[in-house]
Amino acid sequence: MFSYRHAFHAGNHADVLKHVVVVQLLRHLALKETPFWVIDTHAGAGLYQLEGEWANKRGEYLDGIARLWRLSAVPAPIADYLAVVRALNPDGELRHYPGSPFIALQHLRERDRLNLSELHSSESQVLAQNIAAAGRAAQRRTRVNAADGFARLRALLPPPPRRALILIDPPYENKDDYALVVQAVHEALTRFATGCYAIWYPRIQRREPQEMVSRIVAIPGLRWLHASLTVRSPSPEGLGLHGSGMFVINPPWTLRPALANCLPWLTATLRQDDGANWTLDSGGL
């Protein structure tokens, strides 16, 4: 089981992989003048204090972002990601970690929009407070929905500008989330076939994650890129998160070379034992 409160896991190895990918996708969308939307189905609190009680309860960020923080000679995609995190820590001390909403905010232009959903009542309240504290420009470009992200996704597609990044990353506390992701992807593609969909999932000792990926790959005519990062061998007890994956539908052509450049380095830097490895596969490209 995973704790729904993402503050326990903020900045861990799974966040590093997810956010390296998200930064590359956002940078590519921002290359064109045409506006775009970012839709985050499970936004969490948006911003996390690494010195806070929850983050320090497990200290997962120490084996994630903290291992990268003081490094300067890093691959270009890692440098892009670190620049986003450093913008929220201007004094050079690692105190705050941005979730996907605050990573997106750094890439939005005047006409771009951010639509955030968070069902957990406490998390959605903190998210709204964090967006309000970010200033008027952030509030003007952002809508926070205290709602089921899967249901909201159906209502939001297709977005008016016909350009969007849709991030789907439920907590997977309930194994039904895996089936809900597949269903959401099927429904979303019927409404908005050209959208860029980024799906995060945990690598754990259960069959559901791989079955989910296999079911998505089986969708006819799909263009996809699948990256995974494993930092350690699965525990003998079968518990815990030993890695994670990002499955991207309709990826930009720049994403595969960017990940091929940085995944070996990232694996070596974040490895916890000899079970560390990475994969990068694609189809329909």
C-alpha cells in the first residue's frame, strides 16, 4: 500500500523520473506560439516542504532529488529538471519540491492554462492555497477542481486549443486504479486522439502494473514511448516501491533521444543496489 499523501514520497526516485519526463514534454509544447493546456488528473498538494514532518518521516527524497542537488556535470534533461526545482529554492538549499502543478506553472505562457483535479479534500484545499500563494498570474491560468480526476478528464476533452499534456498519475492505493487508467485512456483518445498523455505507474511486485501497460500497448494505432527506472532489487517481503515507469502516448520526437541520454546516468546515480536498471521502448513511431 502507498500513502495517498504524496508529501511522504515527494522528491523520491519515482518523482525524479516522472518530472524529468514532464519537463521535457512541457518544454516541447512551449516551442510553438499556439497555446496549450496541462491537465493533471491527480494533482496532490502541488508543492511540498522537504523539511516538513511528512517528508522527513520516510526521507525518500534523500535517495531521489537530494542525490542530484549538488551536482553540476549532468545530462541536459537532468539540468532542465534541476533548473525547475532550483527556481523554488533560490538560496541554494533544498527545502521545497514542486509537484507537477508547480512544474507546469513555470512553463505556462499568458494564454496557456492549467487544470488540476484532486479528490482528497485536505490535499485539494492545500493545493488551492498553494496556487493562491503563487500570485495572480498563477491563479488566472489555473483551475483547481476538488473532484475525481478521471471524471473531470471526460468533461475537459477536447481542450479548446487542441494542444495539451494530460498527466495521469493516480496513487494506485486501490488496484482498481490500474483498470481505471486503461478505461480513462480509451475514453480520452476517442475525444482527443492527438493529445500527449503521460501515465505514471509504480514498479511493485504485483501483476497489475504490467497488465495495465500491456492493455494500453494493445490499443490499435497507438504511438507510444515507455521508460522505466528501477533503483533496487525487489524486497524479499514483496513490499515497497523498487522503481517506476512513464508511459507516454503521442510523444514528441525529441523525448526518446533525451531519455536515452539521461536514463543510464540516472540509474547509476540513484541506484541503491545491483538490481538497478532502466528500459526504454517505443511503438508506432
